[in-house]
Amino acid sequence: MLGRVFEYCRWLVHFTLTIPLRQYDSFIEKLDPSSPAFNILATGCHNRKAMRGGYFEDTVKILCVKEEAVLILQLAEKLCPEIISSISRDWSE
């Protein structure tokens, strides 16, 4: 019974990965469309934030569980190491 409670609680903690749109595009292009990582990234939401000077910052926010976040970050490090520093990570319960 206790194991089931821990399994349930594990899914209550979510991670949000935020990736600038340009880096997101270059990363997702390198993935197989049938892969789990592609499917996780494809569920991301496009956000546009107004910046000073009339500019906008476009990002993609991906809500995922820990295992999915780890998968995405490992693949990003392998396929697009230059974008790792651009990916912000946040978690919530």
C-alpha cells in the first residue's frame, strides 16, 4: 500500500522546462518523431513575453515529470550541447 502512495505522489511533482524558441526548433528537428522525447517536447506551449524596446522573447514551456525532464536534458546535452545553458528548469508540487 505504501508503495502505491509513493508512486502516486511521484506524479504530483512536475518540472517545467523553458526553452527559447530557436533552440527548441533546432533540438526537436534532431529527434525522431516517433520517440518519447519528441512527444514530450511536442506538448510544449509557446509563450511570447514583451521585452523592453518593443522586442519579444519567444519560448516553449514543457510540463513534465522528473523522468521526462531528465530524458530531455540528457538528449539536449548529447544532440545540442550549446542549448543546455538556455534551458531553464523549475519544479512544483
